[in-house]
Amino acid sequence: EADYLVAVLPSTPLTRGLLDGDALAACAGRKPALINVGRGDLMSEASILNALERGWLSHFVGDVYSPEPLPASSQLWKHPQVTITPHNSAVTQPEDVAAAFADNLARYETGGTGALRHVFQWEKGY
């Protein structure tokens, strides 16, 4: 029972296609807007269009697509219930990167690798 759903999932074997097919049918009663800023392969273009046409979603806002960039021939570009945004939801400033590195260096020097932040987890794929 939400007005908005925000997909922020990474692309892993467990999440690819997670919102494909009839996965969004459970939204039919409330008709939320779906915002995908995670990864484009969470759902196919066909599944997005299907969910909009069946009334499961009121709107789709996409920042990521599969394939990327979104082809000029995609039906999403012209659909009245779709908002296309450029893939820049995480603009990084050089000073932010330097501050994060300095923070992790200090953490490593005092607590080793277990104290680090923003560590990639290879087994999870993110």
C-alpha cells in the first residue's frame, strides 16, 4: 500500500528480472508510481509497458534501462506515463571521493580491513 515504489537494487543473479512478468500485478489496487534508480535489468521494457497498460502502475520514472543507453526506438520515450531521466542519480564530486578515501585510510590504519566503509562484496555482486 504505497504511492511510490523506488527500486534501488543492484544487478545480481538474484535480482535480474525480479520485476518482470506479472511481478507488479500486486500493485494493481493502489497503482503506485515506480522509480528505478537501481539497475536496468531488474525489469524489461515489455514488463514496464505491460504494468502501465494493465493499470498496475500509474507512472514509471526510469534512470536506468536494459540495454543502456535506452535505444531511440524504445516505446518508453513516447509513453505518456513514463518519465525518462539521464543516468546520473549519483553525481560524484572529486572532493567527496577524496574525503571518503581519507576516511577509509584512517579506518584502515586504526582497525584494519574490518573497519572499512563502502566495501564491495564479491559474493553478492555489489
